[in-house]
Amino acid sequence: IRAKHLNACVNQCGSMFSLFFGVSEVKCREDLAKLDQELFVRLFRTLFDQGIYLPPSSHEAWFVSTAHTDEELDRTAKAIVDFIRII
């Protein structure tokens, strides 16, 4: 995100996190109105086609748990980085 100077941010609390496109920070509900929904949908579809299932809404949190293997997490991280590189 930084290398591409992409207007995006990640909010995190414990094992929950959200990736937001179109804003540099999300602190309140009003910030959500500025999200780049189209870019999130592109990410969702790209990862879905690779068998990686995210919450379908940019407003939902993603969860990491002990059920996820290191290989699954590495594959997901690589898919997200690859997506960001091509946008």
C-alpha cells in the first residue's frame, strides 16, 4: 500500500482487521462513506476466484484464527499483495 502510494488503510483489533480502500484512515462512520467500493469488489472477486473467501462487504471485519494454517495465511497475503501490485 505504501509502495504504491495507495489511498488505503488497515484497521485492526486483536485478530480482527479490515482493509479499506479510498481512505487513509477510518475513525468514524462518516469515513466509511468515502470508501472505494469498486476496488474492494475487485479484490473480493479476485480472491474469490482463487478460493480465498473474504467477507463480501468492505464494512465487515476479517478474522484470523488458529484454524488458519501458516500456508493459508501466506497464500492469502500473497494474493492481496499481488492484487495491489496490479491495480
